[in-house]
Amino acid sequence: MSYFERLGPASFRATSHVSGAWNETEQHIAPALGLLAHVIETDRDERRDDGLAVARLSYDILGTVPIGRVDTRVEVLRPGRTIELVEATLVHDDRAIVRARAWLMQTRPTDGVAATALTPIPRPQELEPWDPTALWPGGYIDSVEVRRASLGEGRSSYWVRTDVALVEGDKVSDLARFAGLFDIANGMAVLADPRRVAFPNVDLTAHLFAEPRGEWLGFDTSVSFGENGIGLTTSVLHDEAGPIGTSSQILTVRPS
């Protein structure tokens, strides 16, 4: 099982596992965000051998995309010996769907000063399984396992993992695999019933101060709706060792 099948060096076909959640005939954008992280890392490793770490991933979601073929392209916007800014674009039928910009940074030992004020969440084994398909349709939501604690309306802590490969036959990093889960945050701590209020996100930005590892990705998520049709989903991201960064998503809030 995989979210994408490789058709060529920069071309992929989405499978049924990417469908939903607002429309099951369209791709849930989460796997595509992971795919762009993967092509950024693949391009990096083809150009250089020092493994610069991905410290920020910032995605602009330009439209919806049907389940089918997508193409990718990568451009180095700011080359550098220790820091690079790279842009990757997901294209369907000659139309840009997502643009991702990533800051790649050289790592060095700083364990002597490493610390964070971000609060850990309960481990996956300490939370109850939760079935997200009770709220959301689609193949993508059906492909993930969730352990969750609701902390009130628009607030929850949870862990997510999947046994579906990002790209069939490709070796994929933990970072790219986790990036394919980042976008699930907007549906795991709902503030309003999605059958009454639509609240898709138009972007996602993740900042990472640690390289993620393991199979579970943890979130501590809060959702806010303003009075002007704009909302915000924010999360502290975790692997099983503790907090690793943050993510945020701007929402367009549309009551039916």
C-alpha cells in the first residue's frame, strides 16, 4: 500500500489512499505535503552529501487536486554552504497546486545547551484509540491510526501513525513521512461540526528544532475561529522523545 506510485523521476500517481476529507474525489492534501518534503530531500541528496536538516517547511495550497497524476519540480532559491532555501512545486495538468519552501540548515553538536519550554503530551500507549472515520470520510483518514485525548472544543492531544508508504518502493525519511501527517491537525481538534461548517486550510508551516524519529507523530492542537471568516489551527509537534517543533494553518471558515 502507498499514497503515491512513482511514474518517473519527478512524476507520481496518487492512489485511493489519498482521498477526502472535504471531497472524496479530491486528494487530501496531507500526503502531497509529505511528497514535496520527500522530493526536496531527494534533490538535496543528489546535489550534496552533507545532509542539511530541514528546519522549516512552509506550504501554500493553491487549489484542490483530483486523484491522479501529479508532477513535481524543485528549485534552489538561495544556495549556500551551510544554509539553503529550496522551493518545490506540485503540479497537476500544468496547474500549480502546492508550493513548498524549505530552509535547509547545517547541524552541529549543541546537546550541552539543548532545552525546550514546550510541554510533553502523554505517550501513545497512555491515550485511548480514536476512530477519525466517525467524523471524516475518505481513504486518507481511513489509512491512519489515532490515539487521542479531547481537552474540550477545539483542543486535543493525540498521536498519529500510518502503515501506508508515502511512495511505493522509495526509501523515505522519518521527516518526509511525518510531513505527510502534518495536515491532519486541522481535523483532529474540531471546533465546529464539519457537516455544518467548512474550515479548510490554505497553508501550513512547520518549524522543527529537532529531527523527528520513530513511527508516531504527536500533536497538541488548538483551533480558533475569528468573527471574520478566518481561523487558525496551531500545534506543538512531538515524537516519542518529546516536543520537536510547531505547526500552524490558516483556515477559511465557511458556515453552510
